[in-house]
Amino acid sequence: MIRNALGIGVATGAYALSFGALSVAAGLNVAETCALSLLMFTGASQFALIGVVGSGGNPFAGAAGALLLGVRNGLYGLRLSPLLDVRGVRRLGTAQLVIDESTAMAIAQPNGPLGRVAFYSTGLAIYVLWNLGTLVGALAGRAISNPADFGLDAAAPAAFLALLAPRMEGREQWVVALVAGAVALASVPFVPAGVPVLLAAVVGFAFGLWPGASSLPVEPSTREPA
Amino acid sequence: MIWAAVLAASAGCYAVKLAGLSVPRRILDDPRVRRIAALIPVALLAALIAIQTFSTGHDLVIDARLAGIAAALVAIRLRAPFLVTVAVAAAVTALIRLL
């Protein structure tokens, strides 16, 4: 299990290299980039924030998008709290490790003690390697003068595509994805950068309120990175 | 400005994680909460893909990035690892710009 944890840590560390490089390309400095990985520590949200900054948007619109994407970690916490059963000060540290991979590894185990080992080994391995990868990627990114020459402006949407793919389980997800994408694109010419993403979140929220036939699972997939 | 946004969003993301560990479990049993939590990431990711593929600033454009995303889609269908998918998208986009 520890080997699994390290394997996932190395994979996300490599992913962090691209985050660090893209963040610097988007206009954040190395310290801001590293602060995101140390403090926010949830990949999709970090990509969302630098994406808005990179396209010239208001950083706070990016922050709002990052926060909305981070909401799923709260649901993972609900799922994990009976398993981890942490109280007091330990809960403060444990909370930072609640992300897609640590949750997926923990709930995949047959019993509580194994689940706890899986959660902490995966979470800590990723935390260390994610931050190392970010620093190296950010320093390397500074050496690149024009990110578009290396196709780096296509790397971020490709990363989002890889995050989205395992979530496309049914017709409902397709409808939401297509409507959200269309609303975002249609609004791009008319509203400040960052706002189209928030309009898409409203689409997701509205479809969620709609009384649907199925109640969707909140389990993360092991195939998706932080 | 960027620093303030970084710190505010980080604090918010941490608060959400901590709240999840601290809130009574029964909130998760509400089917609407489950649906919203499952669908918001889908909507956000789809919007981010659309915007970062088809727009530059306030203009809608079709350029080399579309080929990169198409290549990424093929990579995903072939169950390529995450980093390979991203690298393929960047490489195809860069290659088309060279032509």
C-alpha cells in the first residue's frame, strides 16, 4: 500500500511540474505558485485560478472558481469523517490532505485501519511530491519565454479534459457539460474573464437542484490526479 | 492582487475541507447536495476546457489548440496516463504552429 501511495505521489509530482510551469507562464511568480500548492493543495482548483489569471481576468474571479471546484473536497470529508475519526488539533492537519486521491485510496480499503493507513500515506506522499514538483516546474517555467511555442496553452485544457473524462458516466453529465460549455463560450465576448466559468457553475448548480432520477455518487475516481 | 486572491482562495479551500470533516454526516444524505456536488465539477471543467480551447481574451477563435485537445481526447480514449495526455496535447499544438 505504501508503494501504491508513493506511485501515486510520483505521478502527481509529475503533474505538479506542469502546474508549476503553467502557473509561471500565466503570470504568477514562483512564490505565488508555490504558495498555491502549499496552502490550497487541490489541483483542479489551482489550475482554475491560474487559468483565469493567465487569460487576463480578475484574480478574485479565479479565486471564486477555485473555491467552487474545491467544494467536492468538503463532500469527501463528510464521507471520510466516520472512517478517520479525527478530533482536535489532528483534524486541522488531516483536513489539508482531503483530496481526490487520498479519499479514493482510503475508501477502497476493506476496513478502517487499512483505510487510515491508505489515507495518510497517499496524502502525505502527494503533499511532499506535489510541492516539490511545483517548485521545480515553476523554476523551469521561468526559462520559457513564449509558452505558446511549446503548446503549453493547450496543456491546461487537456489537463481539464483528463479530469473531466472519468466523471462522464451518464447522459446527465453530458447535458450539463455541453450546456455549461456553451454558456461559457457564449458569454466570453461580453463579460470580464473568469465570469464565464462562474456562469457555468450556476448551470451545474441549477441542474443539481432539478429533481433527477438518480442521486449521483460523490466518490472520486482513482484515475484522476489531485 | 494576485497574492490576496491566492490567500483568500486557499483559505476558502481549506475551510471547505475542514468543514467536511466536521459537519454531521446526514447532510450528505440529502440527494440534492449529492447531485450538486457531482454536477458542479462537470460544469466547471467543461467550461474551462471550452474557454481555454476556443477563446483568446474576449475573442472566440479556432487555432492549433483544437488539434491538441483532439489529440488529448484520443490519448484519453486509449487510457493514456494523465501526464502523457497533457504532453501529447502540448506537442501536437506546438507541432502545428511550426508547420
